Amino acid sequence: MPAWRRLRFLFVILAGLGVSHAARAQVRIKDIADTQGIRTNQLVGYGLVVGLPGTGDKLQNAVFTKQSLIGMLERLGVNTRDQAANLNTKNVAAVIVTANLPAFARSGSQIDVHVAALGDASSLVGGTLVVTPLLGADGQVYAVAQGSLASAAFSASGQGASVVRNTPTDATIPDGATVEREVPFTLGADGKITLALRNPDFTTALRVQQAINGALDSHVAVVTDPRTIVLDLNGRDPVSTLEHIEDLHIVPDQPATVVIDQASGTIVMGDNVRISTVAIAQGNLTIRVSEAPEVSQPTGFTGTTATVPRTTISVDEQKGRKLGILRGTVTLRDLVAGLNAMGVAPRDLISILQAIKADGALQANLVMQ
């Protein structure tokens, strides 16, 4: 196996071992669970970006941009409908504006917004977003965005070449929106707090329940499903209760899983992966055919110069590769050591794992990406 393939193989395996070791370590409850109701809300709006240096939408192609421009000018007291056919500005672009409204955002607070071109504008660099209402899923306005666009992209072109760096039709406005409406939510309003595990698992949920009940010296936590743990406050302050239990440490459990990214050849295996008794034979017959024609010169003063073909054929049967046997219930380390000893590369390991899974010897969930 070439050195670079061995290094990549070892790197991927070490990554898998690192994940497994981290899974065994104790983690805080706040790092594996979310409090139900504390969440962000997505906002979206349609607006216009002005002040572009000739890189905006072509009004003849983007009808919605022309209509929006006429409507905005009318609201500002400028009538252009009679001259709509003569509008040919290239400094305006229609955009979609998106933002995330964080939990407990109060009226008057600032949030970041993201702006993306909707028409055929070539760049939004240097533009300014005009006042744009941002709507929630219920159709209500929760924030209003406006400001100068910030972008790390640029583009330059000439008659024979052009350069584009990043995405010039995509930009952001830090603190570009002002919250106008709050999302009503009272923590623990019904006397209960619900924790939701990010990775549902009965074992992990029960360990969280035991840690909370032990810390609060009462049976306040109850597991209702693999993801949900319900806390009965019994008159306790919800903020202080969450502050107390968030720093509790537990050892989360996880199902045996093998994740394979076929595009990059990356393989990550958890520590719980087990292999039943299985025999593996890995090797390929490689035939190389190379042509090296030679020139034949005639002797004396008669004859003609001729090209003589020469063909070299080499066959590599990889006789050093033998049938390997992995005994039952081997661990991740045994599996890696066995396959590494056979000189298996990551690409070949993917095929082997798929075959072991098809045979029923892989006691883990195989995830292909």
C-alpha cells in the first residue's frame, strides 16, 4: 500500500477512535439536550437592493423587479407608471431576505440578516437594502431589515478572462434588522419543563433522569420516550432549576453505527461496532499492457527505416493476499488491526463492510452518504 494511502487510512481510523472515546466520556446535559420551547424562528421577506454599480437586474428580464421599483417610487410620491417602458436602470436588484429570530428576542433588539439575489443581478456588492418587512410562518411582521450589504466576494472581467471569488450575489447585514414583535413564551408556565435529547436513546434518557433526580433529591424527572424527559417543577423556579441540572454530567450511549462517505472515502465507526465470525479475502488481478515501439534501421545502403512494435505485459495476482478470518464478536480495534494487516485501503474497506453487512455479520447500522 502506498504511504499516502496508509496515512489516510490511519487518519480515518483515528478519527473513528476519537469519536468513540468522546462518546464514552462524560458530557454535560446542556450539550446533549434542548429545552422544549426555547428555539429560533425563521423569518423571510422580499425587498430591493439599490446603489449597485451597474450590476443589478435587467428590468426587461426581471418583471418583478420593475413592478417593485414602480411600487416603491409611488409610495414615496413619484409617479413612474406612465414612463414604465423607459425605465432601464441597472442599479436595482430584487432580493430575498432571511433571518433567524432567536428565543426571548425583545422588541428593539438587533438580529443579523442574509440577502440573496432573486433576479439576474451579477453582484450585490456595494448595495443597500431598502426597508424590508420580515414575516414569520403566521404571516405577521416580526422584524424590519435595512442597511448596507457586507460581502467578501468580488468579481472582475475583461475581454478575454474573468475572475469571480465566493458568491457575489449573496451578502449579509450584521445587526441589519430590528425586532418589532416578540414571540410570547413563558418558561415553565404549566409547572413543567421538557428536555429533548438531540440523539434519541432510551439508555441515555434514563441516565439523564437518574442524574436529575439524584441532584434534586426527588423524583421530578420522568422519561416519556427515547427523546423526552419531563421535569415536574413542584413550585421550583424554572431558571434556577435549569441552571442546576445543565451542568450535571452523564455518559451518553449510542447505537453501533458505521458511517461511510463514498465520495471522499471516509469511514467512521463507533466503539460499539461488533463483527461476527467472518472470513475475508481481498485482492485483485492487475494486468498492465504497455507499448514501447522501437525504430529499426536497415543495414548497408538498401532497405527502409521501419518501426517495430514492442509490447510488455505484466500480471500482478497479489499472491501475498490471503483469506483472513475475523473471530466472533471482535471489537473495533480488532477489526481495524485485522483489515490493516491485510493492507486494505479505505476504498476497499468500504466494499468489505458492505459485503459483511450483506452477510449479516456486521452487528451495526451501516449509513451510506
